[in-house]
Amino acid sequence: GDPLLTVENLRTVFDTDDGQVQAVDGVDFSVHRGETVCIVGESGSGKTVTSESITQLFKSPPGSIADGSVVFDGDDLAARSAEELTHIRGARISHIFQNPQGALNPVYTVGWQLIEAIQLHQDIKKDDAREEAVDLLSRVGIPEASARLDDYPHELSGGMKQRVMIAMALACQPDLLIADEPTTALDVTIQAQILRLLRDLQAEFEMGIIFITHDLGVVAEIADRVVVMYAGKVMERGSVYDVFESPSHPYTKALLECLPGHGSLGGIPGSLPDPIDPPEGCRFADRCPYAMEECRTGAQPAFESAAGDGHEVSCVHYQTADDPSVLERVGAD
Ligand code: SF4
């Protein structure tokens, strides 16, 4: 069927004292019901801003959508104001973040906040909302859930807080869950539990999930499809199988080579281009071992089909890799 969400040519900018930052610069992807799309990249890749753009929930500095469309269930959210999206946020689209601290109010008990969230979206009595809150807390794996209702957020461990935040995000049974590094701050055991939990709940609720992460181990664990971003642009996209099995963009290859042991993207030498005045052509050119003259002119390299269904890559080298003269020039044998 039709995708739940289709993002097309999304451009999101931030005004700063030094000029306009092109945080997201022409990004396309889609998410179907019951599907998890991971957006992967280093900090500065635009992955978080892409996810924030969907409901215009920008953290500082204030961002705005300069171009493109964000069609959610037939409705172009990009054409609406941030205020107009308040009713969609936390209702049909929920967010979970890396730091549950900020998402929970320290002044109120867990139960109060959860019951409030449930009653905001369903016309039910307090006692029924309370019962549902207990049910949600047990579903996210919180033991003795009814006793936890009276706890304040500071009385819970980090892992428990994260689970409460997920319960809050699920209280409205969202169609789309946007999770930005939700497990990064947690130890690996809890992280694995939460990823499993998200997958189970996704199967049950048929949610679409957008999962933002820099951790390729997490991607392998949870993604159906992957969007690899660099400097505000998509470099490669495809099924998790195709992208991991036959990575085609030099950036993706470099990321996967950095994987063993830590799964972090920190291992590629060089730095991101200036986001205020980005270079022409391929934005990865300064760090790419295959960079050629034609990589540095004109627009971003066109997307070419790679091995696999819907597997696409934006790279001049990839397009011409079968041409021996090019292979010679890039030093391959
Ligand atoms: Fe490297 Fe050129 Fe491909 Fe960019 S377009 S990744 S610089 S080969």
C-alpha cells in the first residue's frame, strides 16, 4: 500500500549569526506501516534535524523547513505551522529521545503523567486510564507496574525512565514513532531489551518507526531499511540487508569498516564540510579516497540503482565503476 510517510526534497535551515545553516538539503525517504527505517550518520549529518522536521519539533536554534514535503497519511505536514502540528505530535506521531530526563516532568508522578497522556487522547474515565497505565508499564517491561505509578521520575533508574518514556510515547498508540538515539545512554543489556520491546510493540501496533542512530550495531538489530546521511544529504539508501551486504557508497563502506568493536562512526579521518557554505558536487569528496575532479562540480551526484531492490547510491565513482579508465584513475587494480 501507500507509505505512511513520504518525505520529498526536504530542506531544513537554521538561521545563525554566521549565516544560514543548510542542515538538511534535499532529503527523500518513505516509511511504511510496520516498518523501521534507520537514519544513520555522524553528528552534523542532519539525521536528527530530518527527524525533527517531520513534526517541526526543533530544538535550539530554531529551524524551519525551506522546501519539500512531508506527507503523512495524505496530509503535507511541511505546509503547516509548528502550532498546527501540536495535535498530531504525541497523538498520531510520538517522539522518544536519548535523554528521558527532559521528556518526563520531575514534579509529577509517573502515574499522573501517564494517565494524563492517556486521557488526552482517549475519552475514558480516570480509573480506566489508570488501569491502562498499569498495563502499558507492564508491557514495556516494568515490574510491579501498579506500585511504580506513585514514583517520581527521579526515583527510577535510567533504564526504567526510558521505559516510562516509551510507555508515554505509546499511550496514544501512534501510527509513527520517531526515536532519536533512544538507547545510546543505556548499558547494552537494557539497550537490547528496549530494542526487542520496540520490535514487539511495533508488530502489535503496526507502527512505522523512524530510528535515528550513529550505531551500526543498533541498525543491524532493528532496521528494515537504512538511509545513510552525510552533511545534510542522503548518500545511500536501501534494505538493511543490501546496505550491509553490498555497501556501495564510499562513506557507507568507511562506516562499516569502522564497525568492529565499537560501532561508532568516529574512525573516518577528516571533518564535515562547512554547513553554511557547502561545497559543490559530492559533500564527501574531501574525505573520499576515490574523489576525482568531476566529484567536485555541479549538484550532488545523481542516485543510481545498486544491487538490491530500491537500493540507491549517490556517487560518481559508483556510476562509472565498470569503466576501466576510471578505475585506473582512482588507483584500483
Ligand atoms: Fe567519492 Fe566522488 Fe563518490 Fe563522492 S562522488 S563518494 S567523492 S567517488
